[in-house]
Amino acid sequence: MVSITESVELLPKEASEQVKKGKGGFNIGIPKETDDQEKRVLLTPEAVRLLTNNGLKVVVESEAGKQSKFTDKEYSDAGAKVVYSPKEALETEVVLKVEPPTIEEINHMLPGACLISALQIGRQNAEYIHALNAKRITAVSFENLEDKVGGMPVVRAMSEIAGSTVMLIASEYLSSVSHGKGLILGGVTGVPPTQVVIIGAGTVAEYAARTALGLGANIKVFDNHIYKLRRVKQLLGQQVFTSTIDNITLAQALKEADVVIGALRAEKGRNKIVVTEEMIAAMMPGSVVIDVSIDQGGCIETAEMTSHSKPTYLKHDIIHYCVPNIASRVSRTASVALSNIFTPILLQMSDLKGAEEMIFNYKWFMKGVYTYRGSLTNAHLARKFLMTHKELQLLLAARY
């Protein structure tokens, strides 16, 4: 129960009539994440202050920022309305979540609202899409959202964090305390360096490789895109072993590896298994396998999704770590990064008076939309769930 004094303390410092009204002001809801494994929040108190000063109303469920060390008082002082039920935070025009909403949460949302969250295609089913369409919700996914120059800002930011964090995780599980090989990740004088194999040559691979090289490990990077391999070599500034993915070279590298990082991003909505169970069985006992791409289905055959509370399992005497939201381990850093991405988007949305005009005016924002006014608009999801879809551009053209 919340006392009267606490309730008074959590009221915004500025009365609602004193907040500057923007032309496109709307309500933004930030419900508390229901998944125990998710500790991030999409807006920091400072971002809330900027939004409320520009005429937007922000509704934050109590303790939504607790796991990222942001207090209700900080949000209240920034101008947010702190509420004590998820229903109030979900009954807003724009809902911001990290994890995809549950069916129950979708049922609380307003018809025609805009949802901005992760999609996590590997964990979804047709029921989720049907629930969104039943409420005619416009849903925007982190994974497909682009920026003005064609980059993927959320994927890039979380990949940087995951790549930097993943080698620290590998180091932890290589140690004797975690029943690993008892190796230091890197190298010391007179002792052969640790062997690290990274599958994929994107952002996760780049930051994982930087960390591994900084610690003194030997790394090998595999990818089927030559331009990505060339880019990694140029960015790292040294002669790193790179190779296209072929069974013989990869299998040999895995036999000698102490750490294997799966960082192959799914293309066209489909993941590709490149490390077979046979390859894993041939590795040295006590080695560590981390599949960063597990949220998209993974690229390692023996990978099965795990959680922060039970992150690892043994298969063929190999330690597997397959947590889908690695960035949640450093939730405050990740929350600030997400907030920096979405605050300008919300301000633009306000200027245009809503999500629909954002879709109509900016193709980079349109790329993230997967349901719109009762229709599935993503072809890859349609194929996965055996559903029909409609092209978003045709739906937008038909509105006039």
C-alpha cells in the first residue's frame, strides 16, 4: 500500500496546466516489464523531462525503472505521472516496452494505439499477431527499425553492448570457479593465448573481437560476406584471421577453440544453422559456446534459449550460454542507449501529430512496422506463421 505522503511526493512538480502544450501532444505509456529477466526501461527520467517540456504526457508504472536504478521520484520530478497499475500505463496512445507485450497486456491497450517494442521473432506465434490486429494496433519492432541513413540504431546499440559484454561472460565461464577449463581469457607470458572463434562479422563480432584482442586472445572470424570480413579487419587495425564459412575450416577452428561466439544475424527473417551438433561434439570439454543470435533462432544447432537466472547448460561437455537479452545484464547502460534513440523519434512523432504520419513521411520508420490497422505488413512473419500480409505502402496509399 502507498501512503498519502508517498502519493503526494510522487505528483509531478509542475501542474499539468503549466506544462507547455505541443501541437501534437499525446500520451506515452511505460509499463513495468513483466519478464523477470528484463531489467531495461525505454526512457530515462532526463528523457521524460525533455518530452514533457515539449507538451507530451508520460505515464510511468511504479518501479518501471527500478532495475536500471531509476526511481519513481526521479520520473515524477521529471514531469511523468507515476501510476500503480499496468492497465493505466497501457491505456495510452503510444506504449513503449522492451519485451514484446503479453496477450493480456495487448488486451489492455487502446484500439488503434502504437506499440514500440522488441519483436523477438524466435519467441513469437500467430496468436500474438492476431491479438495486435484485433486491436488494430500499429506495432513497430526494434529489430527492423531503421534510421535516416539506413542503419539499424537499436540493433547497433544493443549489439555494441552485447559484443563488449559477451567476452566478459566467456571469461567468467572459462574459469575453474564456473567449472570451465580454468583458463584466463587472453594470454600471459610463456602461456599460449586463448583461442576465440567468432561466427559472424557484424557489430557484435566487431566489439567482441576488440575486447578479446585487448585481453590478448587469438581470434578467428567467420562470415560468408567478404565485405563484412574486410570491414572487420580494417576496423580492428591488425591482421585478424578471417574466413568464409566452410565446414572443413570452421570444424578445425572449433576443435581448437576455447570460446565460440555465435553472432550471425538472421537474414530475410530466417536464421541459418552453420555450427552442427557434430562440430560441437568434437570440441574440447569445458569450452564455452555463446549464441548471441539465439533470440532470432540462433546459428548453433545445440543452442537452446536460456535465462539470466539459469544461463548455462552442458551439452557434449561444452558449456552453452544462450541468454537472448545479454544487454539486460548492464541495464542502466542499455536503458540510456535506448532512451537516446527513442527520444528524438517521439519528438518527431509529436511534431507530426502521431505514429501514422511518421510512417507516411519517413520510410526509415516505416521499415520497423509489422502490423498496421488490423493487418500484418511483414512478409517474413507472414511466411513464418502461414498468414496473409498486406504491403504497408499500399495500405497507406488507400487511406486517401
